[in-house]
Amino acid sequence: MLWQQEMVYLDLETELEAFKSPTRKDHNDGRMSQDFEDIMFLFEHRKSIWKEMNDCDSELKEYLQEEFTRISLHPAFEEWVDCHAGFGDPPATDMIINRIQEFLGGK
């Protein structure tokens, strides 16, 4: 269990912090950000990530919920997700958005 928490921390929290960082190219622009693309890749291809996020300690889970709430409220959020996850058959865009909303408790 501890290793899963460490993986969530290493994979998601570091990418989220990089995505927000003003020193990173295309920070806070999900269409162009490599960091946001990496997060979408995790969501699309690592099926265990959703359980890992739900099972992590409360402090990390709260952080992730705050960040994904902030990101999901952006007017271009769906476009951001689609830019990186909309190419499969079927596209993963709806699955990712729905799973994020579930993680946020239906917000």
C-alpha cells in the first residue's frame, strides 16, 4: 500500500506541481503542457491509478481533489483532456472526465 501512495505522489503530485509552475513552458495551459499530457497518459493507460488515488492517505487525496477541482473548473478543461486523450477508439476523453468527477465526489 505504501508503494502505491509513493507512486501516486511521484507520478501525479509532481506532474501537477510542474503543470502549475510559472517556470515551466506552457504552465496552466492543458493543450500545450507536456506535464498535463503526462497526467492524461497516466489516466488513460494506468488503470490502477483511480484506485491508487482513492486509497492514498487523506492529506494527499485532499491535495489531489483540490487540484483536480481547480483544473476541472477551467472553461477549456474538456478540450485540454481531448487534446491528449481523444485519439483512441473509443476516445478516452469521456472516461477520464467521468472518472475525475467520480474522484471529486460528483462535483
